[in-house]
Amino acid sequence: MSKKEANTYFWQGNEACAQAAVTAGCRFFAGYPITPASEIAELLSEKLPKTGGIAIQMEDELASIGAVVGASWAGAKSMTATSGPGFSLMQETIGYAFMTETPCVIVDVQRLGPSTGQATKCGQGDVMQARWGTHGDYTAITLSPNSVQELFELTIKAFNLAEKYRTPVILLADETIAHMRERATIQPTENIEIINRRKPKPNEKAFFGLEEIPPMPSVGEGYNIAVTGSTHNEYGIRYTADPKVHRQLVERLNSKIQNHAEEIAETETHNINDCQIGIVSFGCTSRAIYEAVENAKTKGLAVGYVRLKTIWPFPEKTVKELAETAEKIIVPEMNLRQIFYEVQRIADGSADVLSLNKIGGGELITPEELTEKIMESAKN
Amino acid sequence: MTETFSIKKYLRDLPLPFCPGCGAMTVMSEFLRAVHELGHEDLSKFVFCSGIGCSAWIPSPHFMADSVHTLHGRSIPAATGIKLIKPNVNVVIFGGDGDIVGIGLSHFIHAARRNLDILVIMVNNMIYGMTGGQVAPTTPFKSKTTTTPYGSFEHPLDAARLAVTAGASYVARWTTAQPNELRESIKKALQLQGFRFIEATSQCPTAFGRRAGFKDAGEMLRWFKANTIPFEEAKNMTEEDLTRKIVVGEFTQRKRLTLVETMYRMIEEAKTKVEEDGD
């Protein structure tokens, strides 16, 4: 990677993720081996020490995310990478990171669940777990790449959003994107925007309130920080019975993300203001939409799409725009309807929402299958 | 000692949460006295981590210091991240037996194996106190608890012996009936490197003593005194003789490479390799 020149690489998705983590300034990685995410741990174990960073394999996923949270409070940009089963184990600490406003990145390379499922095969079944996996009222930021290049870009973005909003960010990749190899052109690193958390001024004392996104000190700097996952006031002091303190805290934690949903939401769109049929897609499944749109065009059908790069907070405005134009919206997913209901909620009757689902064996939804669905829906 | 000393200089001005007679108060004050005797005017050289349970409240938020109050059982992972990123801070964990060797047991063993440079002070009250007195992995055999109304049918875990086996640099156990020994041990441990574990067997008159047949904290302390066996003496006793006894003393003190040493040595080697080979 070069500071001044753009370079082209032939990378595996997980390799792009590891490279991007280093570029984003990640200095701490803790993880536990799991297919199909292990390459990220292996590559960061090689790369991070060379930059003075730490990579450590922990005893399980609970310890991995726990160490990531600790490292973040010690001032390091930190990350873990896992897949479905490990992601399930991490949920409690993801809630803790949200409650304590601890920036960190959790990469979930999705595989086929539930449970051990088909461990080496691709799936998109963790969409709602990313949104609602931990207990309590929670707002997640979740990003979903559909190419190796984008896995690089969204890894950087995940760190930037985590640091900017002081919150855990989930990078929801999938086995196909993580294991495929393709070309990635990386901008000169000096052109890549890197965001770092805002540090407090020397005499500041409120690290958990007063402002929408409070400044974050590190331990060992003399601030006497009290970090707790219990309900706390602006100064980190526990208030475990006061209704007002809880409302104030949890409403702010949610609104600091929801109020910026439009800013966070990133999509790729095509023809959303001029189409009969719309598609809302994300991750590896969305690789089929380009060809399907072309196929439909040759048959005289205008198809538009919204490709979600940000899944949570859900890009409501853009999907609503599509729903106002298109008569029908198809939601292809490698799960049994997860984004589908979200689209239906946003469309709110202004477009018919149809699902195209496929699970098992890691088989992708092909452009042909999607084309067929488009043509069939145009007929009815 | 004639000097007047108050632990208040290390504390936030907040009411303490402990029940009357709770042993956590002894552990808290002996720790702070140890810190004072080592010459620390404040706690700025320390970072405290704790999990969930009564003794997790010893440092958080009461100590005027950095404290990271984690989830149940996860203080050691958080401490791992903190210590590796900031090797110069003194990381101390307070936790109960349920937190450290119940739900968090795996982290405890692995931190000792890695010889992670932290001090873990486990307040072993032999019960899940905060949740109302349920059986713990450390509850003595046959003790009545809310979830063992006919008496515990499980053998308790010897956390100190386990820490030795797993690789800790320093391991000691004292009871709250021996505050001086406890304090001296804390002072010693604070000056050593690697994984240091001090178990303070402690009374919980509210959630344990009451059901186990003790009328108050004083009676529990007398029970500790009558049932402690020095480590050296215990070596010649059978497992049966030691049932419901508390072995106290220093279980080990040894030098092993610590995680911070091995990690940073590896990092230096990796950096040197980059300089030699290029990246």
C-alpha cells in the first residue's frame, strides 16, 4: 500500500479486511478461530506486530470481544472477527460496548446457521441478529460489502463510524465476499479519510453525557474514568433505579445514531425514480442484480435497485423513494426473509414487496433466477 | 501503628453498598492501606477492572481512579486488552468467586497460563451473594443455600491451587480474619510481575452465614480462625482431613516470563524483521 499512489491488488476478501484494518489505524485485534473468518485473525497476527500493534488469540469469543473493549478504553482502535456462532456469543458484550460507548469493530463473516449449520457455506441469516442480537433497546450500525474492494472500504468506514459515534460497528460480510479473490484498487493512503475519537480537554469530567457524543479519554491518563454497563449518569456513576437517568442515557445512545441515520446510510442506486420493478439487495446476493437489470432491459423492462451498503440504520429514505416509483419491489436474500419485512414496512403499501429466498449449500441467487423473478412479477 | 490513616483519600464521596459485617469492606480497606503503605498518594498508577457481584463494587465506582466495570465474568478479558495496550499501568481486578471462578473461570485459567501481568483479588464468600444466596462453585460441601436447600451436593473448587497449576506467578490465600497477612500479601503482589492471585476468604453473613447456621459476621470470622490450616501443614494432610478447612498462606511465588514480556519481545522482533526485509 502506498501513501501517494493508487495501487491495484488481487486480494481475498478477508485479506482486504485485514489490510483495511491496519490502514484505518487498528492497533488491537483479539479473536477466536472460526470458519470463514479465521484468515482475518491470521493476517492481523502477522501484520499488527510489525506496526507495534497487538494481535492475540483468546480462549473464546467472549474473551475476544471483552479484550477488544478493554483495549479500546486503553486508547487503541480495536477489532474482532468472527462468524455466526461466535457472533452469538459476543452479543452480551456488544450491548456493553453500546452502553459504555466503546468504539470497536466486530466483523461477522456470515455462514449458514442456525447453530453449526453448514459451517463453510455462505448465508445471510445474521441480518436481524446484527440489529437486535443484544438485549435491551439498542441501535446498531451495520455495514454490508458486496466486493473485495468494498470490504476494504467498508472496514475503514466501520472504524471511522465507531470512532465518530463512539459505538460498536458491525461489519456484516459473508463467506462469498470474504473468500473470493478479485481485483481491488486502493487509493493512496493519504487520500483515505481516517477519523479518530474526540479526546476530552484536561479538566473535562463528563464522558457519558452532556453532549450527544461525549469525548472519550483513555485509562491511565488521569481522568478517573468510571466505566460501567449499568445505567449511569454523565460522570459514569451508577444509577440503577432512577427512571430519569435511564431514559436520558438510553434515549441518547439510540438517538445519537438514529438522528444521523441519513448521514450513516450509504447505498448504491440505479433508476430508482424511473422503474417499474425495484430490487433491494445487499452483500453477495446483490452481485446478481447488475446482470438481472441488464437482462430485463433487453426485454423492455425498466428495473431500478437500491443496494444497501449500510443495513442498519436502515436507509429508509432511499428505499421509500424506490417504493414510491416501483410497482413491485423484489428482495432477494440468502435467508428466509429478514430485510424483506423491513422493506415491506418502509413501502407501507405503496409497492408490492416480493421475496426471493434461497438457503443451503452456499448456493447463491443467480442473475438468471433474479431475472426470472423480475419477469414473472412484471406479468402479474 | 500510631499514624492516622483514612481510606477516604482514595474514595469517591459515595455511600458504600456493603451489608453490615460484609468481608468486602475488610478487603477494600486492607487493599487501600497496602497502597498507602507502598507510598501511593493516589490511585493514578492503577486501573481497576471488575465484573458483576458484590465485590465488583469494591473499586467501582468507589475508588477515585480509572475503573472498568465489565459484564459478569469478563473482567479478565477487559484487563487483558488494557494491560497489553498500556503495559505501564498497574491493572488490578476485584471479583467474587462466582465472577472469577464460576462464569469467568476459563479466562482465569488462561490469564494464569499466559502469565498476564495483573493482580486478581478474589473475595471468596462462597456464595452468590448479590442474587440472594445461591450455591457457588466454592460453596463448602453440604452447606445449605437457596438452591441447595438440602445442603450442597457438589465439591467446591480450590481456586488457589488451580491458579498454581495454571501457571500464576504468585498465589496466596488468606481469610478476612487475617487482615495483616492479607495486606502484606497485597503489598508483595503489587510489587511482583506476571499473574498474581490473592484469594480472600470472606464472610457473607447476609446471604451465606444466615442459612449456613452462623448467627453473625463475628461467628463466621471465628469459624474461619478455627478452620484455617497453614499451607505447609496442609501438605501432609489428606483430602478428607481438609474437607471444610481453609488452607491459607502463600501457595507459590516464582518467576516465569510474563505475557507483556513475551508479547513486546515478539513485537520488537517483528519490527526488526520489517527493517531488515522490508514489508
